[in-house]
Amino acid sequence: MTTAAIQKTTVPQTWTVTKIQEEVSAAMLRSCLTSSKLAEKFGPEAVTELNHAMTTMKADYYKAHGVKTPIELVKAMAEFETNVYGSKMVVFGDDQHATVEYEVCGCYNAIVNTLKLGQTEQEAMGKKWSASVEALAKQFNFKSEVKFGTCATEPKSTITFTK
């Protein structure tokens, strides 16, 4: 059965902000997973090169937005991820030592709810994410520490950057 459109129709924007954030999170993760799997086929050097390129692009984005200190970095990260992915984040600290806590992580929700990745894949993604945070910190000459929550009363994850 085929349906033919006889006349041009402008498609209206109907998605809510929440729907957009969910779809963007899932699309971004699909792209990252596909890129990573493809790079793995070409060997460890390709994976390293891909990760470096992605980290450099992220750092360049934040630097273009004036980020120079740990508190500026966590604020910029939280603003981006809250607006684009629908994360819920809390930031605190100063120019030398700052922390961002993920109360809700839009990308993690996409991993679990949309992509339905299993526990092993989730843990692998968590390790890759931690490594990307460390690489981002190095781009700013910061140190980083990532902690994952172990119970419902703790943040999903916490990142601390130190100058």
C-alpha cells in the first residue's frame, strides 16, 4: 500500500522540549557508539585518534565560551547538558576546585531507556566517559575525579575538576 502526497505540506514542529532532548541524547549516543565501533575495527591507534579529536572539539567549544577555571567549566557543562540533553545538574566550587553533580543524566537515561544497553555495555560506556572527562580536564591543565553514585540518594555521578 502506498500513499502519495498530492500537494506540498509544511510539517509543523510538534515535539516538546523534553522529546527533543530525549531524541538528541539518543542520536548523539548512537553516533558515538557507531564511531567507536568503527574505530575499533581499525585498531587502537584509530580509537586513540578518535577520542583525542572528540575531546579537542569539546574543549574548543568550552574555550570559545570563555572557560578558563574549574567553576567556569562545570557551569558551562551543566548549562549545555541541561539544555541539550535534559540533564539535571548541581554545580559548586571556585576558580581552583569545582564540582558538578548529575542528579539526572540525559545521556545515561538514553543509554538505559532508549538504546536499552545491558549492564556490561553500560559499564563500558561509563569507563569511556570517565576517560573522556580526564582527557577534557587535561585540555585545561586540570585534574579530574569521577565518582558514580551507588544508591538512589546519591547523585548519578559527580565530577570534580582541580586546577
